[in-house]
Amino acid sequence: MEPAEILQAAKTVIANNDHDGQYTIPAHGLYPHQWLWDSCFVAIGMANYDVKRAQQEILSLLRGQWANGMLPSMILNKDFTHRADREFWRSYISPFAPDKVATSGITQPPMLAEAIVKIGKQLPKPARRTWFAKTYPALLKYHQWLYNDRDPHHTGLTLQVHSWETGLDNTPPWIDELHQHRLPFWINTIHTLKLDKIFTVFRRDVHFLASSVEQRMSTIDVFTLYSIQRRLRRKAYDINRILTHNMLTIEDLTFNCIFVRANQHLRYIARTIGHDIPDELDKRMRQSDQAIDELWDEQTGNYYSRNYATQKLIKLPTLAGLMPLYAGCVSKEKAAQLVEILNSKPYKTKYPVPTVPTNSDWFHPMMYWQGPTWLNTNWLLADGLERYGYKEEAAHIRERSIDMVTKSGFYEYFSPLDATPAGTDNFSWTAAMIIDFLS
Ligand code: GLC
């Protein structure tokens, strides 16, 4: 396929996932709602050819914002057929949730600022200012919420209450910590009696995906994630109640790197429209730039997520270790060390960059976030590498990504070894990232 043909095919994927011209669902079947970081990635791709529609994508996201500033990870489809999902989350139990929109009760990586800026870049100056002025109040409130709610001890790092908040649902550091946490008795019973197979048939991913067994997490892990969600719901998604109940919380590396970069964008947006960042926020943003380095482990020469309660680094190598390149706040020397890791054999697969290095016990080429290559993480890395001056490395990731999708289609994720596609087909952000790479 020629680049022009791929571009056209990518636009068609996005158009087919359009919901009433308002927002884009990640994929039909498996993902029928609006997701926070998905919509941001889609808007980044779309901004290259339909900036108005990209703006709409973001404005649709903002309708879900909670009164306390939180942007929910999902805005749930209103259709009758999706009532079970709305009942699952019951956002109405929180006094902060919007009245007329059903949402999830947790957030997702703060990609909003990046999407707003990327859209702004496509607009002439006066329109850019109008666009920034329109979105700034919501963005500011969201960043303030992240500090107020999620950084209670003013460390500069935010904590996450569920692996779904990281967008990397079953990434090894979270799953490993979960396995060490005590499971509710009913999950243990199902596990001991080996009843999980019975429940597996009810899973949405199993229903929609042909070879789900080797590509999705185990039913026991799914139950565990659901049980955490139920506990969060019982606390009405109130962070004070969540923290006093000693639930698993992690200062997730990817999330915090994205936040640091988002803060840089927030500053740029504020400057463009002549606003001063409030002093308190300004102080905390500067603190975050320094705080990423607290997640560095000298012994293994890598960055890791940290368990919030124990303050112990979770030393399992994943792609997250390279995300400080995207954050842009680490020294040139540290960046060079990360590039060395990126160029080492466990990451230098035929179709890079694997979400878990191939020499890890956790590595599985097809398993959801435990090995496969995803387009959004490749986009983040390429963007970071470019800004640190590693143009060749960035170009390599982009070229291999395009080759991978040309070979296998617009799937959700791919084997880093041979590009075997996995997850759902016609996945929006895969298409959007390819559009951005080609542009
Ligand atoms: C999966 C991914 C998450 C994404 C969602 C919708 O849950 O792990 O990152 O936002 O699907 O595509």
C-alpha cells in the first residue's frame, strides 16, 4: 500500500467509529463509549485533516467533567443497550458527577493538554487563542484536581487508584502488586474451585474477540480489577475514603510522565492567552519536574512506578521506564541512558517498541499490555525522543509502526516479534497515530 492509501484507510477507520459527529468510539463492539485518552489521541490525528471535528472531539470530552475538576476515563453511551455499564459505574452516587451525563468514577492519563495544543498548532493565531481560551478553564481545573485529590502530601507525584487509570490495564507492576494484595474471599473461592471458566463466557472481550485466551487477562485478574472498582464505588469515588481504607494505590510512572508534559503544555496555553498560572499550582508543577527522578533506581539504572503506601519502587522493567523521555524533565545524561535501554536487544524487536522487554518473565508477545506493541505508546516515545534530539530513533519507531500497520491492519495491538495483530480490528487510536506519523 502507498502512504496515500494508508492515510485514506486510516481516515475511514476513524469515520466509521464516529458517533453522531460528536466523538469517536475506540472500536465497535468491544468499546462503545467515549474514552478520555483515546479521544485525545484521536483528536491529535484528526487535527491534521479536520481541525473542527478534532475540536468537537475535545469539547465532547469536557461535557463529562466533574464539579471537582476530574475528567472521567469514560463517558458512557446513553443507549438503553448500555444500561449495565452505567449501572456498573453509578457515577450519580458522587455529588460531583454531572447530572445529565453518566461517566466512570476514575480518570485516565492526562493527555488533554497535548491534544489541545496539537489542535492549536493547526489554527491561525487568533483562532488558536480563542481555542485555548475556551478550553483553558476546564484544563486548569483538571490539573488542580490532580494535585488536590491525588497528591495529598505534596510530593509532586500523583497517585492512581486503579490500573484502569493508567490506561495500561494489566501492566506487570500493577498486576504483580495486586497479586500480593489480599483477594476478596469470593475470588479465592472461584480460584480454588477452578470455576473461572464458567464466568469466562460472560466476558465482553471473550465475546468479541476470537483468540481472546492468549490476548486478554485471566478471568481471575479481571475479577480482581472489578472487585477494586466495586470498592471504589462503595466509597463513592471519594479519595479520602479510599485512602483511609488502605486500598492499593500506585504512583504510576507513565501517568506521571504524561502529567509532567501536560503541565508544560498548560504553561504554554496560559502564556498564549495572557493568563498567569495560580501561584500554588505553579509551585506544585515545578515540584513535579523534580519528582520524576525520585522514581529512578541507581542499581538497575531505570525508572519505575512506586507503591504509594510503602513508598517502594516496583522494580519490574516495562516500557514505562522509558516514558521520562516523553516527560522531558530528566537530564540529558539520564535520557542517554534510556536511549541505550531502548536500543538494547530486549526492546529492539522487529516491530518495536514492546510494552514489556522480551527478556522479562512477564513478556508475552500477544498479551494485552504485557509485551505487544501499541501505537499510542510508540507515539509518546517518538515525540519524547525527537525533543531530546534523538531524531533517528524517533524516525525508526515511526517507520516501523507504519510498516507494522501496513502489514497487519488497524488493530488494537501487535506482536513486537512479527506484527501478528491482536485485540480488536479498526481501532481508532491506531489509525489516528498512523495519520499523525504520516503527516
Ligand atoms: C483498554 C485500554 C485502555 C483504553 C480502552 C479503550 O481498556 O487498556 O487504555 O483506553 O481500552 O480503548
